[in-house]
Amino acid sequence: MTNKERYKKVFDVLASSEPISLEVDQMKENKQKKYKMKHAAAAAVCVIILGVSTSVYAVANYFGIIDFVGRTSMEVTKKAESQIQMNPDTSQKRNDTIFNCAIKEALCDSQTITLVYEVSAMESGKYLFIPEDATPKDDMGNWSDVRGKSAKEYASEKDLTIVNIGGNIVNSEELGITEETLDFQSVCDDTMDIFITCRVAKQTKTRNVDVTATGRISDTNDVMRLESNFELQDMSTTETTVYADGKSESIQQFFRIEKAEVIQTDLGTYIDVYYINRNGQNPEDGLTFRVTNLSDDWYEGGAEQIKGDHYKARYRLNKCEIGETLNLEAFDCFEKNVYGVTVLQKQN
């Protein structure tokens, strides 16, 4: 696996200056759940660090936004939690599938869309639902509390037909979605909860969201689709602060930070770093930034080219206060070379 492939697969930027490990094997050792990333921008990178569910598989469980988030380092503030829309009114197109789909919970702010939808079989006792990117050889423990058995073994023992379940937000261009990440949790054999988190570039208080749940019987090519539409309200507040006039320490001069915009919502803190890359280095080649004057440890990062040698890198943190200065350390996430720190001042 190349450095670029590792970077695309996992990107966990820590707030401290400790050495960074990008070994995928460590994720496996921590029993990370499977997830699928879909990129609308070539240089976009998004990461969710997942843990292990403690639920009992044999009992029908409820998995909502807080439950999925609880398996990550991400936090949802009490104010944002109160803005979660439960079972929003949904319209559906004609259902010619073997499953139903229900939108359970949805939440958004000006920067993100988060939702959970549930896919359940119309006839119980016939199917084993597995994630859309899973194979029959995969261990059930990747998405359920059944351990030590492959999906094929489990389905054979219970005489079930394996069905890959997935989906996406189909009007992503209309909504301005640039990244979409899926996580899966099995409720029971034939019911799957799917957690979607999206980064959005367009800001609006009301969004009409079209979600398509998909199903494909294993070893076939035909995909069943069921589209659901609902209205999502942004009830959060948004405040943007600019940090600039940076002073650099030991920075190699192949790039220069122009400014940083800190976007505060009820859900989280977002930092957009605007910089000039003088030698045309691709963002995927390793140039990365981290905040050194904060103790927060949950980051979501990615860079995109704006125009020419001008780039923007986006980082998401748990809700926190920045203060009068923003200390950005530049480093190479592959070679782990630290280039130096740029101290940006809050602009009035």
C-alpha cells in the first residue's frame, strides 16, 4: 500500500506534535467498523474513527445519531442534540423492492448533514443484510455483534439469502455535498441502520434531501432502489471569525498560509486554512496542518485546489473556543517532518 493510498484510507490528525501512525493494521487491531467514503471532490479526505458496539445482537436495538457518534471521537453538544429531527415526514416513490426504508433521525448545520436511515425486509426470516461494500467472506463482527463467523457461514446456518444494503443522497450536487461517509450497524438479521455524514458547500436553512436505499442480492448484478424525500431544517447558528497576519517559525518556504476562517456552529468548530503552495505540491502528497494550542482530539481533514497555486484545507473539531490566536503547525503526514508553526491573530 502506497503512502497516498494510506492517506486516502485513514487520516487522523492529532492536536499534539506526537509522531503520527497511519498503519491500517492498527485500525484492524482496534476492531474498527467498516465504512464507505464517497468523494465529490478529487482531493477530499474524510475520516471517522469507529469503535465497537456493546449492544446485544439478538435484541432489537435503536441506533440513532448519538449512538453512531458515540463510537467515534466526535461529540454532539446538548444544543445540537436538541436540534435532531426525529422521524421526519417522508414521501417515497413506488416500492418495488424486498425492503422498506425509514428516515429515523436527521441533523444539520451550515457545514454538514448527518442522518440515520433504516432498511428492513418486508418478509422476516428470509434475508441476511450486510453492508454494500462487504463480501460474504467478511466477518459479521464488522457490522454486528456476531463474532467469529463470516456472513456466508452465518447465512448458511440460518438458511438466509445474503443481500448487500447501502444507499446515498442522490441530489448531492443540488445540496452542495462534497464528501459523504457511510457507517453500518445491523439491528437484526434483516434490518440495517445506516449512518450518513456529509460535508456541504452550499449554505441554506431548508434542504430537501433525497435518500436512495439500495439492495443487491449476493452474486447478482441487479440493484433494487427505494427513494425517500424529506425536508431538513438547519436550526443552528453560524459565526465566522478570520485569523490572519501570521508569524512563522522555521517554515520551509514552499508554501505560505494566507489566513484561516474559524466557523462556529452549535454542532462543531470548523477551520478552513487558505494557503499558497509555491511548488505545486498536490495536497495528497502529505502537506497537512494541525492546531497546536487546542487539546481537542477529533479532526476531519482534507484539502482542495481553489485556483492555480491557491488551496483550502478544511478541518473539523469538536465544539471549542479558539481564543485570540490560532497556532497552525505544518507537517508532512507521510514522512512526519514538522515544517514549523504559523501563529495567526484574530481579526476584529
